[in-house]
Amino acid sequence: MKALTGFSTEKNGYKAGLEAAQKAGKATSAKLVFAYMSCDYNVKDVIKGIKEIYKCPVIGNTSFTGVIMPEGFIGGDKPFVGIMVLCDPNMIVGVGFAARNKFENAIEAGKNATIKARNMTKMPLNIHPDVMYMTASPTEEEFFLKGANKVIGRVPLFGGSAADNTISGKWSLYLDNNVTSEGVAVAVIYMNGGFVNEFTGAYRETKDMGIITKVNGVRTLVEIDGTPAVKKYAKWRGMKTSELMGNKLLSATITSPLGVKDRLGDLVAIRHPMFANDDFSMNIGANLAEGTCVIRMEASVDELISSVGETLKSLNSKINKPVICYHLVHCGGRRAGIDSRINEVYEKIKENVGDVPFIMEFTFGEYGYVDDGRNTTGGLMLSFTAFTK
């Protein structure tokens, strides 16, 4: 296996896709293109440009404000597209797409997309893929994933949710000419090489914790220990509730979100409070369940930056073969908190990957897995993946 990367900041979508692909270079054994781009583009134009060079599937989503490539941070006030191409004559890839609509719930959409991907490979049903990639809209990721798991079981997962620059629903996810703002795209991969994933929030636990006593639906946290959620959180932080209401909650919680532990305690999945309602409930960026414990987490902006290097070190410690490439999913909320210091993130990456090809996208939801656990999703997290020989 080998990996190629390329990028462009051309204003014209078709030219941007073509330039990114030309920079990556031609490969007769290209099997899959990951493409992450600005929400300002017409996605189909960009993909048309990419497919001038690569005839294999192109999958991905719009990324929050930019991407990081071997050349540095690409984006900011410019439109951008970054691609990574997986090339291997022995790799088998299947892809599937399902737009979410009123006639199909998210579980069925995830199931149907994965069935399409599995069928495309023509592999026997008793031979499971080595890895699954998923991109989805940032609303029902857990249910899309549940549908996918019904088809292929517990296959190691990586990927992230579509994002835009203003959290206004301008995001897209796509598979070739299939583009949607609400849905899921899946790739299942059979390969000879290795795959390692490090999935973490890299926050510190505090002693502030409580039982979720009321949830509205699956993503509105109403009460913690019987107290309105915003009031409880404000008390933990020593803040006034007025400092947290409405959209203020989103930025106030980047360095101090909530977390829920898995059953073995190996993973704290981060739950990002997004909006404080008038009744002091919180809209959360991932699912919650009554009767479980929620923990207030902490990390300074310095720690958000340093965690990129630390997570790559942890990932590399699990690897005993040469790395072909890194696929790095970094939460868009963390990126917003890091703000103008984003080049420090690039420096941390280069310190730990050297000249190995990589791509980093910025998402509104991150997916990964932990040994002895299960595939899961979170927010404000890092899902760092290495493909090896």
C-alpha cells in the first residue's frame, strides 16, 4: 500500500479538485480517495475534478475552516480541498451511500449504505472487512452506526461528521456524485496491511460528576442529580447561568465539556454542550442516557494543542510495522478553541509523523474504537488512524 496527498485553494471547484489530484499524482492502483473540502464549493464540481485523475470512489465531507496537510494548514479565509488516496492492487474497497429522508430512519440508512458497500466487494459474508470508514451528518451518528453494525458486526471504525464554518447546516457529506446534508456514507476495506486507531478526548477528569436524571429525547440534557443541567454546570464552574445561556454555552465548554465513561473505564466519550435553553436544559452534540454518570472534564488551550502530539505518540507506541499514512480526525470545536494557534497543531503533527503522508480534517463528530469496547462516537475528540505495511 502507498498513500498520496494533494490540496488546492483554487476558487473554482472543478479546478480545485483537479489541482489537488494532480498534486497527489497518478496511480494505477488507486482504490479510495478521502476528500475534505470547504462548504463554499459546489461539491460535485470538486469531485468531477478529482475524478479526472482517479476513477476510484471519492468519499468524505466538508471540513470546519480547513485541513492540515504535509505542507501545513490549508484554508482559513480561502476555499480549500485536501485529498488522500489509498493505493494498493490487493486492497478491496466497497462503498455505500444513503440520504436520510422521512421514509427511512437513521438506523435503516446506516444499514442500507453498509449493505451496498458490502455487496460491492463481492466478498463472502463470513469474511468480515478489516476496517470501516464512516462519514455522516452531525445529528444521528449513533443510529447510522447502529445500522452499519447490524450488517458487518464489530469492525474497527474511523471517520467523522460533516462540518461547516458557522454551525449553520451548510455541511455536506458525499460519495462520488451523491451529496447530502443529512445522511451517511460508508467504506468497507479489506487489506493486507495493518490498521491502528487511537480514540480519545484527551481531557482531564474533575471531581465534578453527577447522575443524569432527565433527558429529553437523546440529546437534550434536562437534569443532573435532579437539578436543571445549566444550573448544575454553572455551580461546578463557579459561573453565573447568564454567562452560559444560548450560544454562549458552546464556546464556554470547549475547555470544560462533559464526559461519559464506557463500561470498562477505558474510554471517556466527550459530550459537548452546544446550546442552553430557557428552561436551563442543554442541547448536547451526542446521545445521552438517563441513569448514567456524567463527568465535567478540563483542558487548557495549551493542552488541546499538546494533546495532538501526545495522541500521536500513543498511537505510534501501538505500531510495530512501517506506517504508510495517517488519517487524522480532529474536532472542529477544539480547532475553534485553538483558533490562531492552529500552526502549532501542524508542528505537533510533523514532530510525530515526519515525512509520512497524512491528512487532518476538522469535524462536528468523531468516530473510533477502543480494544475490548465497541465502536462509538463523541464530540470534541481526536480519532487518529495509522495504516501500516
